[in-house]
Amino acid sequence: MNRDHEEHLLAFGASQRHDFDVDAWVQLAKSGLVSRDEVVATALFLAGGYWYGHEDGLFRVAEQLSPGSVGHFAERARAAEFNCSRFDSMLKTRIAHESRHP
């Protein structure tokens, strides 16, 4: 995943934290701004965490975009070159800052 795609997914993920919409995630994958693999990896990553919420919806996103991907996060993360620790840290920081300074 390149930095532009990562930045787009970080902004999108932060905006979806409180106003989650499965269809918006699917549309993001179809938009061409980021790849389908990147959206699937992001959705699976966030669904598997304890802090983001929306687990059921995120698993639906992954399954809609890539049937059979649920339960195969490591494979999907490799396909998207997804850096878990970097994304996790950056998204948590962005959400924390944005909640303090809307």
C-alpha cells in the first residue's frame, strides 16, 4: 500500500468510526481511490481489533468485496502490503486528535 492510499484509508476510517456505513466502504473499493485488496485488508484488520467497533459490518464489507476472505486476514494483508502496526497507531492517533479538535 502506498502512502497516498494509506492516507485515504486513514481519513476514511476515522470518519467512519462513529458514522459507519457498509455501503460507503464498498463504494470506496469501487471508486479506484484505493484498491479492493486494501479495503478488504483494512476492514478485516479493524474487525479483528477490540477498539474500533463495527465488527459485524466490517466483516460484511470484507465478505462482499472478497468472498471467503473472512478468516484469512494474514493472506489479505500480504496481498495489500498492509502494515498493521503503522496503520493501527496512525488511525488511533488521528481519531484521538480529531475528537479533541473537531
